[in-house]
Amino acid sequence: MPILAMLLLFGVPWWTLVLAPEWGLAGTIAGTAVVVLGLVTMPFAMFRGHSRHQSDAAARLGDSLLAVIWVLFSWSILSLVLRVALLGVDDPARSRIVAGATALIAAGLLVHGHRVAMRVPPVKAVDVAIPRLGPGLDGLRVAVLTDTHFGPIDRTKWSEEVVAAVNALEADVVCHAGDLADGAVAKRRKQVDPLGGVQAGLGRFYITGNHEYFGEAQAWLDHMEGLGWETLHNRATLLERDGDRILFAGIDDPTGTASGLPGHGPDLAAALADRPAGVPVVLLAHQPKQVREAREAGVDLQISGHTHGGQIWPFHYLVRFDQPTLSGLTRHGETQLYNSRGTGFWGPPFRIFAPSEITLLTLRSA
């Protein structure tokens, strides 16, 4: 993280909560010491936690500090509105009111955001009309998991509960749209293995996200195959019900191109090479921006994740610089895109104004 960005990230809350309120010499020194400690600790802990050393304890500390300072920074900026509204109140009383309000709002959001992140996500049900879908496939139920990011926090129990929630949907197809876990298979398989119990009438499909390529992408593909999931590694499979057919295809995350792994990187042409004429196509592609190629290829529906809906507001404004959509069902020419906010979370165990979801897409013929 650039030094200037770090100084700004910590400096704005320091001014809002410590300097402007004029807490006296002892208060200023104590507050400054806490800010400096966080400024030094956070990048070190995140490096230790997410580099090849992969210390889970360091990752938990660094990720949590990142969330705390991001929320404090955001609401310190917004506190300028309250500062203007209190122009009739003299300092330091005005600054102390602003500091107190900022700290209380941040604390409340962090407590609530942690509960939202750690819960089993609610089911979000969406109907998707696909004009080329045959009547035999009308009502096909597709459950979507994505961005589970099994990592430094042991969420084995959560994983088991998510599987139970998915199985209760009695879906025909279950998909995992990437960013399965952060770390090596040997380190994370305990959390991932409950996914072997997912039940689906017609198929279970998995693709890689960008985070698999920060670790062991091929090993995760192999492991999910071992759990009984069909990995759509630039390939497709044809499903049939009551005489009508639909193609489920999957492509790698773009990060795979630079990974150095032979045969990795998105190849939509290869995935659709054996596409039967007139058969509708559902494409799993981790990043929403991959819809540009999907639209050109005549894909009917793309299912993606990656954005987390921003995860911690107002980070979603930055996400929109890189992606065409944040969440939900959107249309891109003749191609529809469903972008899930994700089932888990990356890094900071918080979700603020961006709740997680288990998605149930019901496909409808026109």
C-alpha cells in the first residue's frame, strides 16, 4: 500500500478523533500512540498473513485493522457534514461531538458488519427469463455459491451450515463461481471438504477465481474433482431434461493467463467449441467484466462473483472503476449477467451495506 495512502488512511481519523477535539496533552499522546501503533502493525501483519509465510494469526490481525481504519476513515470524511451542521457550537465542544458520533457509528457498523459476514447468508431468489430455453427446462433451479474465501478464520462449521442451506433448496444445478479458498489445499481442505456433501439433481460445477491463482489453482481444481464437483476449466457440459438441452460452460479467471500454469487463462472459444446449435448457454466466469466476450459469443446468461458487492461501504465506488456491475441481474446486449455479492468474504471479516448471499436462480422459458 503506497505510503501516502497509508498516511491519509490513518491521518484523517487521527485528526478527527485525536487532534481536533483537544483532549489535552495526555489524551493526545495516548491517541497518537494508538494510531501510530496501528499504522505500523497493519501493513506488517497483512504482509505476514498474505505473503508466502501465510501466518493465519497475522492475517486475522491485519485484516481486522484494515476494516477498522477503513470504516473510521470513511466516516471521518462524512463527519465533515456534521461539523458544518454544528457551526453554532464552539470548539472544542463541536469537535468532541463529531469525534464521539464518528466513533459510535464506526463501532456500531463494525459490530453489525461482523455479524453479517459470519452468518450463513440468506437465500436470494431471482427468476431469469431465457428466450431460447425449452419448456422441458422451464423452472430449472440453479443455486450459486461464490467467493467463499476459506482462509485464516476456521469456518468449517459455517461451511457445513452453508451446505445444509443449499441442499434445502433442492436445486437442479449448483455452481461455485470461484475464489473458493485463500491458501494451499493442505491448509484449507478442512473448511472446503463439506462442499462434497452438496446435492444437485443434474450437476455441480466449479471454476477458478483470481484468488486460486495466488495459491494452488490446479490443486484446487483437482481437489474439487475429488469431492465430486465437475470443474469447468475452459470446457462445457450438456444437460438435458424432458427432451430439452442447456449448455453449462466455464472459463478460467483472467489472472490465470499470467500464472505460468500451462493451459490456464480464459478460453471461451475452447469452452464453446462443441456447442450445439440453438442450445442456450449458461457461462460461469468469475469476473463480471468477462461479459464483454460472453456477449460477443452469444452467451445467454453469465454467472459471476468477484465484487462482493463492495463488501465494506463505500469501497464499492472503487470496484465500479474496474467492473461493469456490482451485483444483481443486468443485461448486456442479448446476454444477461447475474453478479452475486458472494457467499463469504475476503480478508476483513466484515460486510457493511453489502450483505452476502446464497443465490437461487430459476430459469424461465419465454
